Amino acid sequence: MQKHKIDIYTDGSCIGNPGPGGWGVIILTEDREVQIKGGELDTTNNRMEMSAIINALRWLKNEASIDETNTKDFLIKLHSDSNLLIQTLLQGWKKKANKDLWAELDALHAPLKIEWIWVKAHATNKYNNLVDEIALGEAIKQKRI
């Protein structure tokens, strides 16, 4: 059986730290491109990076109906420019802050088989640059509220 491929790009942004923040996600499936985004008025960059991943994983569960029963049918690659997040997920770094978000992120990704990929920020990756623009746009939107 051929696996269904899903590539996810995530980013978070904050104007000031803390300050108004935004997050952006692009999900690429075999037949569509989905963008989701959001923000908060008073937050941090790390919280927005984590919120992007959490919302991407929620989408997988709710919109693509991916869970522990069918995760083997999917090849999921999640790309982030947050070395802190990727290394914490891959190397088991200590989760010192944002424990509420870590608990949710861990619960959402536990049943899934995900390849966590670090990408260099502001480089040549088209989708990483696009989610950066989306996240910054959401942060700017929050600042104006």
C-alpha cells in the first residue's frame, strides 16, 4: 500500500517578546494546499511556534481524520525553523516553559508517526518563507486590534 504524503510547514512570530504574535501553517497533501493561521495579543515567539504545530496537528486529527488507527498509511513531514522545538521533540530536551502547550503538543503527536525537520529560517525554502509571512501578518493584525 502506498503511503499518503503530507508536508506541513509551520512558523510563529512575535512583535516584541512578549508582544502581539501570530502563527501560520501550510499543509500540503497530494491534492490540496491548506493554510491556517491565528494569533494572540500578548504572547511570546516560542508560544506562537508551538501554537502553529499544535494547530497543524489538530487539523490532521479533525480534518484529515489521522489517528493511531491509520497513521501507518501516512508519511507526515513537519518542517519548522524552530531548532528549540525540533531538538526538544527529537532529543528529549527539557521542557522548561510553556508546559500547557507542551502537554497538548505531546498528546496530539503521540499517536502519529511524524518526521520532524528543521529548516533554516529566511532561506530558500518557499513554504517556510510563506509561513513566516503569514505568521508576521497575523502578529501585525493582533497589534492593530
